[in-house]
Amino acid sequence: MTHQDEGHYARKHPADRQVDPKIAAAAREKASEGTMPCATAFTIVKELGVTPDEVGFTLDFLEIKILKCQLGLYGYQPNRKIVQPADKVGADLEKAIGESLEGGRLSCAKAWQIAEKFNIPKMEVASACETLKVKISPCQLGAF
């Protein structure tokens, strides 16, 4: 979602797309003051066995703002993003990132896979990407 759409997240989806009632119920239950952390959205993904895209769409439809991206890319105060460039990036990690690029970008899902493969925090992959000037996109929840 773009910043100009702030508060109007449902607009970025086709008008005829339908919300799954069980995802909507879980989202309403877990949301707090119209917001939900990324990690909580992924709790819904796991609990209901649905895709991140479906949860993200439902959050958008319900105008629930996603906070605290697990890669540190958005949803933090006061500067939105908290990820910082890594002091150095190991050759193996740099190679894994480079081999996973699609159109010059690393998808959020691929970043998570790399973190799992190297047994490192997700934000460490994002930090490496900051250093390597690699943009992470798209978000699994559709936030960016």
C-alpha cells in the first residue's frame, strides 16, 4: 500500500474480491485499536492454514494497519523502519541473496527462507540487503 492510501487499504484490491469470514473473525479478535503486528498476522496464517496474501487482503479490507514488519521495513515509530545496514555481509549470505533475486529484488518470502536456511534472524537478512542495496519486495501480506 502506498502512503497516500493510508487508512484506505481496501481500495488497492478488486471490489469483487470476497473476505473469508473465518479470517475476518480472527483478524478482528487479534487486532488492537485498528492495528496488528506482522507476527500476529502470521499467527493467523498458521492457525487457520491460509496464505499470507489472504490474511493481508482481509486486514486491508477491514482497514487494519499492519505494524512491526518482521524484516524491520515498516510499522515502527517514529521513523517507520528500524532495519539498519549490516556492518559486513558474509560471502555465503551475499551469494544466497544474489541467487534469490527476481527482477533485482528479494521477495519477503525469499528473505524468510534465507533466514531459516542460515538460522539467523529475519532482520539480519534485511540488514544485509540494506548494505547490498537490495530492495525487498513484495511483502507476503501485500503491505509493500
